[in-house]
Amino acid sequence: MSSLAGSIEKSETIVILDFGSQYAQLIARRVRDSGVYSVLARPDVSADELKEINVKGLIFTGGPSSVYEEGAPKCRAEILDLGVPILGICYGMQISAHLMGSKVDSGESREYGRTALRITEPDGLLKNIPTETTVWMSHGDQVRTLGDDFVPLAATPTCPIAAVKHKTRPFYGVQFHPEVTHTPHGGEIFTNFLFDICQCNGLWKMSSFVDAVVADVQSQVGPDEKVICGLSGGVDSSVVAAMLHKAVGDRLECIFVDNGLLRMNEVELVESTFKDHFKLNLTTVRAADEFLGKLAGVAEPQEKRRIIGHTFIDMFKAEAGHIENARYLAQGTLYPDVIESGHSLAGTAANIKLHHNVGGLPEQLGFELIEPLRDLFKDEVRQVGELLGLPEHLVWRHPFPGPGLAVRCLGEVTLEKLDILRRADNIFLEEIVANNLYRQTSQTFAVILPVQSVGVMGDGRTYENVVALRSVDTKDFMTADWSRIPYDILATVSNRIINEVRGVNRVVYDISSKPPATIEWE
């Protein structure tokens, strides 16, 4: 099945060439929030690849490089001749101007943070923007001398060429970052580019997306064929199951693998929700012993993921073999999973971690793959869930990693450590919910560390486990900031864990953001 159903993608797509920007995903979200579909692509994507998806416009992101550095990312010159509108942001403006004959050099002074911008030519990209406004800058280099084919549009006190347009090509460039909230009129700039310059129609709507996926599945799956869905109880697989059930009804067969690495009461919750309430066909595979046996003695994170992924496939395949006329397998793969696994058009993305549900299913499994959420960010998946009528506690449930508690149990996974982790994690979530912080935070969980610390409990010395608390705020899970949970709540959580969970004498709070850290510890 194609990565996006129906004709939405084919009708209008904005391709974002990522030159290494920390804000690339923010640009993608800005575009989608405007009702236009967007994808991230590597800088050297070819013109032929872009023609295949009928691109309506291109956005070149910023990046940490200088255009004159050896190995600095560059787009192909042919891209500039496609005739589609291009918006270059920061480095994206610099590399484009450089390739079209302008001079880029180090600025007399760097610009970081909020900067006053004066618009001298309110044309096209900057129309209806106040002449005097504030923008967010983050650069050392700048375009110093423009070629004859360029027209300057705006300036700051230290950057005379802060925005430009080309006289004959549909190219616009800005030295500042319109995608961040610190640029108050950034939304209007994107609106001008998408609708006035690219002539997009705003067809990217979740309701249209759902209808297109359902129609595609119905046309793809024969009347006597079945679809199997790996259900975990998280929002992604839940939305996939609801969407596929809408498309094929009782021909959807859900399989839930209990790998022994789930949260407290997870199995019971999944079964009661989907089997009893939603009346879906659900089979639970009890495989905890199998998973934990293969994980015995394994401490390396990627190896744990590999073992869990392969064991999951084996268990899933064995159960699926009992289902007659099953031809298709549905998965809840999301766009960030695809990017981090290096399987997207943005092919240069680092393979940050292995995802057992992205490219990990062997061909011999014998199914055709259906991944209806492959092009969505997490917040878009939640929108789909609400449209499908899923209950709030499912739609807004915090994400849970495919390998489960194995990646939150640092080092070797044991039954004892899993028991400690489950109870500590449950206490943390109870307090977050009790203090009305669950919807305000994006992902909240506990981690058991592979170290022990000295403590004093009662009159005796202890040497016991350390539990780390992790809570982040994010919109798309490609970047995240640590949650500012009030100290008194953290104190309550710490006291409860130490008092109620035997084997823990120290609790710490993780205040790392993504990047440079990832959300999960492994």
C-alpha cells in the first residue's frame, strides 16, 4: 500500500530539503497546520524524484554548516530550474543564493535570538506583514553581495540582506526563522508562500485523510481476504485498528502479544477495551517466558531491540498462521519512526534506533503491508483517533515504546527489575493524573538504572536501586523539552516510590531535552 492513501498527496505536496536544521520538523508541522501535506527530503534529492510526487513547492531548511565548508550539504543545481516556488530559510537561503551567483560570507556580527526586522519591499512573501516587526535569528554567515537577479526585501540592523526574492525565478529567501514561535508573523509568511506563491488549495485535512485510507483499504482488500493488526493498546495501533475496522469490519483480526515487558495491568486494559467494549476480534498471545528467556544476560540496547523485534515476529507469525485468508498486515508506523529508521525520502537521517515495526518484517512473513499512519506525526494521529470516536483515555494516552519496559530497564532485563519498574512507573503516572498534568505532558515514565546507590533507611545502611523519572513536552516527538513538573509533586512521587517500592532508595529527575538526548534512555 502506498504511504499515503488517495489523491491528496498527488495533488499538492511541499517537499522540505533538510540541510541539518534542528527546526526541520517544525517547518513540516507549520505546513501541515496550514492544510498542506509536507515531507522531509535529503538535500541531494533529484529532480526526477520530486517530479514523481508532483511537488507544488520546496522549502530549504537552515543548518549548522557554512556554504564554503568542505562537505557542506548542497542541493542539486537542477532543483533550482524545476520552476516550482522555493523558500530558502537561513542556510537554505545562503546555499541557494550562492549557487545563483551571490556572495555568502561571515557577517560582521552574529545574530542569535529576537531581532528587529524592517521590511523594505512588502512583496509576495512578506505582504501584509508589519513594516517593523520581530524575527528570530540564528546565524553567523549571511548573504553579503546579491547577484543582479535578486531584489532585497528586508533588513536588520546587522544584516542588510535579511530577505530576498529572485527577479525571474519563483525563489524567496529569508535569513531568519519563520517556523519558530519567536517570529510572531511566521504563520503569515508560510500562508503567503503556500497559498499565494505555490497556489496550494489546503487539501490536507484529517477527515479527508481518513476517508481516503478507508477507501484505499476497501479497494485493496478482497471480499474474502482478512487483515491482521498487531495491537498494543497504544494510540497508534488503536487508531490503526479502528480505521481498519471501519474499512473491513469483522475481516480485521487483531493480535496482542504479551511479551512480559508491558506496563502494570496493560494486558487486562487492552482486552477489556478492544475485545469487550469495541467487539473487535482479538487474540492474546502469552509469550512472556519466551521473550525474557531470550533477553537473559543481554545488556546492549540495540541487541535487546533486535531480540524483541525478531521474537515478536516469530510469535506473531505463529499466531497469524492460524488465521485463514489473511493476506494483509496493518501496523501503526508513524512518520518519525520512518525518518529515524532511515527509510524515508530524507534518506540521510541517522539510524538513531531500530524500530521493529519499520522494515523489520521479513519477506517470508507472507503478508502485504498496510501502514495507514506512516505519513503522520503523533498529534495528527490523535486527531484521527478523535474523528474515529475513540475514547479520550485512548486517544491521549502517552506513547509506549515497541520494545516495552526493556528499554526502560537499563542493562540486563530481569523479573525483579521489571517488577520494581512497573510499580515505580505506576506511582509516577498516578500522581501526574491526580494533579491534572497528564494532558499537559506528552510522555511520562520511570527508568530503572543499572547502578545502585548507598542509602540510609531506618537505622540501617542500604545499597539499592536508582529510579529515574522522565517527562517531556513535545508536539511531534522529533524534538522535546523536559516537563517543568512542580517540585512538590516530584517530592511526593519520590517519597511514594521509596516508601512503597521495595528495592529503591534513590529517585532522580531527568532534565535533558531532545536533542541532544532521546526521549527514551535506550
